[in-house]
Amino acid sequence: MNWKLISLLSLFSIAMGSASVLGLTQNYEWLMWLVIGVLCAWIFARRVADDFFLHGFYLGILDGVFNALIQAMFFSTYLANNPKMVEGLKDMPQAIPPAVIVLIMGPIIGALSGVVFGLLTVIAGKLVKKPPVESPPT
């Protein structure tokens, strides 16, 4: 498992979390995540030899956690810039603070997107030709 690469690619989630806090992703967030998923799948396919699905899955979970952390840390700004979220949170239980709901949902949504990222990575692994491995000089 290439944890260094997974960690590096999870930085996209910090950028996406920041963009969502600023209200820049409102109607297109799903499309942005899909583009990120395809890009990461291609990178995984080029740089890892096995466990394609798990690389994408773990990346999705990390993305969900980091994205939720950014949104929760700047929750008032997030709500001010995302009126649809305000409407969605009105239907949630009042006993749980809305920022906690975001933190709970982050890993769950991350796991679901991780399944998609994992499948994209498996597909990319079948499509992308890896550069030939150079043998050490003898």
C-alpha cells in the first residue's frame, strides 16, 4: 500500500473543502470530485502495482474526513456560502449540532466515494500501460 501517494493525493480534499467553504463548488461539487477521482485513478494506475481498489477506497475515506474537517472548522462561513446546506440541515435532528453532523457524514460519504474511486482505479489499472521496469545493472 502506497500511503505516501494516498496522503499526497488527499490534499485535493483540502482544496475542495476550502472551495466548498467559500461556496465555489455549489452545483458542481459532484463533477469536481469525479474529475479528481479520474485523475487520482490514473495516477494510482501509473504508480502502484497492486491493490488498485484499496488505494482508491482509502483515498476516498481520507478525502471525506479532510473535507468534513475543513467544513466543520469554518462552519459559519460554510453555511453563509451554501444556502442549500442550511436547508438540508433543517431536516436533521436538533439534538446534534450541525457541525457534528458534517463530521459524522464526512467519513460515510468518503467511504461511498472511495468505492467509486476504487472502481475508477481498477478500470484505470486495466487501461493504463505502465512504463517498463528497468532492471538493475548487473
